[in-house]
Amino acid sequence: MHIEFIESSHTYLVNGSLVPSVTQIMRAQSDDVYNGIPPHILEKAAERGTAIHRAIYEYEQLGFYPTDETVKTYLNDYIIVKATSRLQPVRQEFMLCSTSEPRFAGTVDMLATIGDKTVLLDVKTSSALHRELWAIQLAGYDQLCRENGITPQEHYILYRDWETLNASKNSRSTFIFAPTVLNI
């Protein structure tokens, strides 16, 4: 099966056929959450999220370390979380397509192990916690994994805890992960 991602429309071509993404399928729910936020702010946030995903991938796969200060801060926090949680990435940023109808596709941020458990991990960089929205997204990725022979035992969001950061006025951020991770 050949999967190609079309960034401009956030869709996938699977063997030449257009297939919606997990993100497109949940568009109504995400529109409710992000309604009223100016488009230029959402675009800037999306760019930051993409840069952070890329930095984590490049750090793990190639040993690269970013030069951008904002991205460095996130990556440093990821490195701390990885060390303290025994997180071991197995696969990162990989595309999957459903094998049943209706077809859909998505890109999984990370499949990892924590101890003896296989976990599905999604990295989030938004300024607010969106538990229900992210649960829908993880459910889609979980279905994609299972239809492709991957069986995650747990599901986690790696999320920068802005509330704690703002409350502490500390320059160090924190990630919600173990033990306060959202296991959805």
C-alpha cells in the first residue's frame, strides 16, 4: 500500500485514491474548540507544532539538536520526560491507512515502549488542554494501528503544561506525562 500525504489539504492519497485524514474527520469537533481564534494565531501555532515534532524526530533519528530557542525548550523538556519515564521510541511520524471501509489515514507521532508496555504517544503543543478532542484523535490513530497489526496497550498525550508553567512563573516548562499523563 502506497500512502502519500498532501500537506496543503491535509489529506492522503492511498494507492492513488483520495482518503480523508483523522484530522479532517474530526474537523467539526476541532472547529468548535478553536472557533474564534484568529487564523494567523492558529497558523503560527501550527508552524510551532510542526517544528517541535520535527525536532523530536530529528533528535531521535539523527541526533540533531535545534537552534531555535523555543524549539530547544520543548526538546529539552522531551528529553527530561524520556529519561524519567523510561520512554523508548520504536517508530515516529509514520503514516497508516485503515484497511476497512470507510477508509481514512493519519500520521502517528510516536509508538514507544514504557517498561514492558507498547504505547501510542501524541505530541501536543497547544496552549490549552483539549482532553475530549485529543481522545477522538487518539481513538482514530488507535484504530489505524490495530487495523495494521499494531496493538498499543496505553495511549498518552505529551502536552506542555502551561497552567503549571504560568502559575510558577518559572522559565522551565513541564510536560504532562508520567505519572499525570492523560491515559485515554
